[in-house]
Amino acid sequence: MVTYVQPKVRFKCTLCGECCRRYWITVTVDDLLAIFINSGLRPSEVSALYNANVAGDWQAPRIRLRDGYYYLVLRKRVDGSCIFNEWRGDRMICTIHSYKPLTCRFYPFIYHWVYDKLYFELYDKAVGYCPGVGNGPIVDLARESEYAVKSREAKERFRVFVNHWNKLVDDKSVEATVDSFMNYLDCVIGLLAGRLLECPGVFKVNELLPALTGGPLH
């Protein structure tokens, strides 16, 4: 069990959906695999690429295309809400709550590692914005500490996945386009889910899969 330190903060989610609207959600192979297995939706149907020059430093692997670098994110609707949000009465429900991306599981808290010790803190921009902060009981972040361990492992697998793609681009083995990357993404997820038997040879997935299947994927 991971050792963690957390602030004494009262918090209870009010299901207002504002955090889902305000932020872009970066996703990993693990996240998209869970969505595909549980919903049948392919990564190309639920994810998008966000220009890294516009975004700034999100401390996530950057995907190389012929016109620059991009982050992989969940899609949003025109009104800014996540495609998996749904209003039910006056509450905003996450329709994939039980298998939502790991990034979604921490707000309004952020964390950092110091060696093998985990430190949580309240995200300063959530104060005065998130109506759940200051309400409800003092939270216990034990479950979030477990998610943080899973997230660290998932991020490492995603880094390997992105590095493999970027090398294919560097070697000019693939067209560095959005369509080509999404085909690569769908193919890898399909293989990991056991829904596909093979991928186009240009993606060289036989070199990649052992690094992605060395541990639990979600």
C-alpha cells in the first residue's frame, strides 16, 4: 500500500459538471482500452488531438505529426462539455463513471510523488470555482492514492506507445497525419482488447505490444 499525505479538506461532488467543461482531459492507452471494452467505442470515436503549442506544457507525451506536436484528449461537444456528460434533471452525470479516465478521478486535488511517497494538495484554481470544496465530510484520499499508482504505470505505458509512433514518423514509416495516427491507435487498442488479430505491417506493433502488456492495463 502506498504511503500518502493529504490535506484536511471538506469536499463533496455536487455533480455540476463544470470541471468536465472547463478542462481538457488527457487520456492514455489504458483509458481508451477501458472505454472500448466497456462501451464498444473506438478511440478514434472518442478522442482527439490538441495542439501542444496552444496547450503549453501539460507534462504528457506529445504525439508528432507533420505539422507539429499534439496531446491526446477526450473529445468535447461544441458547448465545451465532455462527450460522456449527460444532464439528468439538474445533475450532470458521467455516463462512463465506473471506467472513466484516471485523470478524472482526482479533481479537485492534485498530487506529486517524492520517491515512493505521494503528496496530495487541493488545486488552488478549484477554490472558489468548484462548489463541492468546503462541503461534505473531510475526504479520505486512500482510493485516490491507489489510482495514482495505476496512473503512474499507465502513463509509462503511454509514453512507450507515443515514442513508438514518433519513431515511426522519424523513420518515415508512416504518414504523419491525424488519420494515420488514429488508425494506429484503433489498431493497437483492438489488438489489446482481443478484437483484432493483426495490424498493418507499417505500424510494427509486434515490437510494441510486449511493452504494453507487461502488467495490468486497467
